[in-house]
Amino acid sequence: MTNRSFISTLCLSLCLALAAAPAWAASLSDVTRTLETPFQEETDKEFRIYDYSADFFQESMIVSLDRLQRANGRVEVAFDYRKDQAAPVVKFRWQYNQPTNQEIVSDNKTLSVYLPENNQVIQSDIAMVKQARQDDPMTFITGLGNLSRDFQISWATPNKDADGNYILELTPRQASPLISRLVMVVDRNAVEAYQRRCQKEQSEIPLAVPGNEGSQNDIRFPILSTAVYDPNGNSTTIEFGNLQVNLGIPETTFNFSVPPGVQVVRPTGEEMGF
């Protein structure tokens, strides 16, 4: 083969390789912004996430006991955006079905943990809980719009799962006895939707993407799973399924009514840091 032929073949091979490359390769910044943008007050209303519901599967490893605990249930969360606050007000209901029934409910004023087996509900003032755990980096659950402020974010190893979803590793910027690192799997479809919006804004030309016409199709809850590790090696992994967003979850979902005959316990002081 002549040098000219070799160079032509090489160029053709490179062109084919580039043509076959993923159309939506994402940077670390793209994935981080995909996580934060839907939960920020300055984001256009049509691209915010106001609520989501999902099935969840939870797996917790307690190293000292060499015990693996599994649980599952349903979660519903709502975000109330207010101009005078950096982060939205968050309300939630975690309904555990296995291994035992349990409810964790907050209307952003009171946190109720209902344990039917104990015929007991633990109710705490949210303001006191936040004060007792003000340095708890687990507040990422309510501060998704400020992840890069609270965490150092990098690619995990590997940085993608078998389905092409992105995997990040987050390390708290402030040391905590409760968490050493957080591994998060981010939906590649949510990342692609974020990239499409950025392209539209830059080009000001609508991009027709089959199956994604209209802004509503571009709104996805970006997190598929989280794994939290503490300094002692214990971990809790939560995977989400059947995710739905912006369905308009009723306010009454986050109101907890104490069942008749159930004991109410109201901890104070250091007890608030459960």
C-alpha cells in the first residue's frame, strides 16, 4: 500500500470512528448542572421540578454487625420555590412497606416518624431538627440546587453504568461524622435533555428531537440512585423506579394525622439529631 493510500484509509477510518461516537457525550459540568438546574429558583418555571414520586428500593450495610438490611416502598416529594430563599421548601412522605410498615412525613414544619409496630409516632419541630443537624451533608436531599457548593464533585470509577448513565462521586466540602462520600447515578436521558436545552438557547433555533417534542418531555428527575457511605464503612443505597414528575401532588399528602390510640413522642435538645 502506498503512503497516499495509507493516509486516505486512515482518514476514512477516523471519520467513521467520529461518526459512530455518542452524539451526547457529556462533561462533568453538564452532569452537575443537570442535577442542580431543575431545583433552582432562577431556572425558568417550565424546566423546574415541582414534585416527584417514585418506588424505591433501599439496601443498608451495617459493618459492625455484618448485616445487610433491605427495604422498599414509595416516596413523594414536593418543592416550593420562594424568591427569598436560596433553596426551595421541601415536603416529603416516605412510605416503607418492607420489611415493616413505617412512615416518615414532613410538611416542612413538623417531621413525623410513624412506627405502627411500636404504636408510636415521633414528632419533631423541623427548625429544631435543622439546627441540631445543621452540618449534616445529608441535606443534599433538600439542597439539590446547591450540590456543587456543598460537595466536591468528580467522576466515579467507572463513570458510567451498563446502560450509559453517569456515575458521580461527591465528597463533602466540610468534614462530617455522618458521611464520607456519596455516589450518585444520573439519568443519561436527563443529561441529554439538559444539553438540548443549552443548544436551543445558544442557537435560538428549535431542535426537533423525535420523542422529545415540547418542554414537558424534557423534564426528568435526574437521580436514579444514591449510595451514602459514612466514615465507619456503613452504607445506604437507594434506587428509584417508576419515576414521575410534576403531577401536582396534593398538599394533604404531607399532612400526618396521628391515628387514635397511638403514643406521640416529642424529643428535644440533642435527641433531635436522630
